[in-house]
Amino acid sequence: MKQDETAVASFPASRLRRLRMTEHLRAMVRETHVGVQDFIYPLFVVPGTNVRKEVSSMPGVYQMSVDRIVRECAEVRALGIPAVIFFGIPEEKDEAGSGAYDEHGVVQEALRAVKRDVPGLVLVTDVCLCEYTSHGHCGIVRGDEILNDESVELLVREAVSHAEAGADIVAPSDMFDGRVGAIRRALDEHGFVNIPVMSYAAKYASGFYGPFREAAESTPKFGDRRSHQMDPANADEALREVAQDIAEGADIVMVKPALPYLDILRRVKDTYRMPTAAYNVSGEYAMVKAAARAGWIDGERVMMELLTSIKRAGADLILTYFAKEAAALLERRR
Ligand SMILES: [Zn+2]
């Protein structure tokens, strides 16, 4: 018997609708379950005190100062969400993105404060330079080239600095070659052998990042990120990217964005069987919010459907701006 003929009886003996007749039956045979434990909630840390400024293109998402981040993290933990990921927007930006590896940088301060006041929450940090550089690029720029190896040296300093301030997981998002291995070696040398690396392994040069760049104030002043992020048309290359990061010591691999790349997610999960994350990015969030506000879709329903699709495609973890809203909804449904 060929595999695609397995257990397929024909109508009328088989009526697939039988198991769809009530919610109790549907729940019993449901294959994919989205739960609060799947979520990682992104947070944007800014300087100052008592700052809580909504990102206009991402309703419900705020830039917050460290004191407000602490309160937010307490709320996140109370909802049962296990982890947050920090992005930092420094007071001042420079060519070398030095705010990224400053021991008193915004993310480092947030890490110390949340570790102290909200124990048990897993603190992930985004490791990149684009929020910290005056030109908005992910690394050191010479002429019109974004340099690889020189930039990796700075990312290594940033990752170690985050670990020293209390990060539980570091997540390099730059897509430069060799950065996972370099970060792994440096963490080990500094005694952080048990700090995992979650690599943005297959990250595409995507138009869906638009609203994030407002939130992170990281729009490049010139050029774009196509010399390091992946071409949306490529799939086999994503597997090579992921293989390389695993070989260099990545503990969790990520596909970003999620929805236009569910095929990549499925191939990555099937090929490597690694803990796999997907980033449900700002543009995906903003589209749902905008259409729901216009009354064109049922926002909650679409939110749960798309989170389910990401899980079904193979994600173990979902970085999503919907985390709090979805957690509250799942709690109400229990
Ligand atoms: Zn970047």
C-alpha cells in the first residue's frame, strides 16, 4: 500500500465531517495547540523614566523606559508568558553602535532591573547594531559596504555584555557570516557556557519589517540590508544558513518573518529537528490590526488562526507582538 493510501476509506463509509460536528469532538482530534508557553514577547527599551510611547504603526506596542519595562514584564509573567526579548534604543547613536555593548546601555539596565524584580522570566536579548548605529546599518560601514568580520567583533562584545548583565539567551539577528561561532566562543571564554544562542538563522530582507523600524528607530539612512539578509526567493539557501548556524553552536534556530515563509519553517523543522522559532514580525501584526480596526476582519480570530499556522508549520516558539493579547484570550477560553 502506498503511503498516501493509508487508512483512507471512501465515502460513504468515511465521513470526515463526523468528527467536526461538535466543539468537543473537534477539540479531541485537534492536531495543533497554541499555548502561552510558545510565546516570546518583544519589548523596546528606551532611555528615561516613566516613558511609555505607543508605536503608531503597531497599536498596543510601546517603547518603554526601564521602570515601565519592569512593570510590563511583571504583567507578562502574570499572563504565563515565559520569555521576553529586548531591543534597545540608545540615548545617542554613533558609527560603531557603541550603545550596544555599553555596560550601562538601556538593554543592560533593563536586564539587571527585570532580573531583580521579576525573577523567573526568561530574558532574551536581540544582538545587533542597527538600533545603535547612526547610519542604521547592522554593522560597521566602509564606503558602501557593510563589513562582516569587523562587525562580528562588535556583536561578540554586545553578546558578552548582555550575558554579564543577566541575559538568559542571546539572539544574534544580524545575518553576518560566522557570528554564531564567534559569539559561542566568547561566551564560553567568559564563563557563560550555559547561555544558549538563539540565532536568527534564516532571516529574509523583507518589506514586513516596516513598522519595527519605527519602533526600533533603525531605518537605514542609505542603502538596504540585502547584502546580508536573504533574498525572499531562496529556500535551499535557508537550509545552508541554518546548517551553518547549527554547526557553529546555535541552540535554537529562527526563521523570520513567519507568515510569508511557512514553507521554510516546515523544511527547517523537518530537516534539522532543532528547537525552532519563528518571528511573527511587525508588518504581519500591523496588517491584522489595521484590517480589524477597519472592520474588515475579526482581529482575534485572525490572530489565533495565524499563530496556529505558524505552530502547525513547525515552530516550537513564536516571537510575537500578539503574545499578551493571545495569552489573555487563551486564559478566557480555559
Ligand atoms: Zn540589524
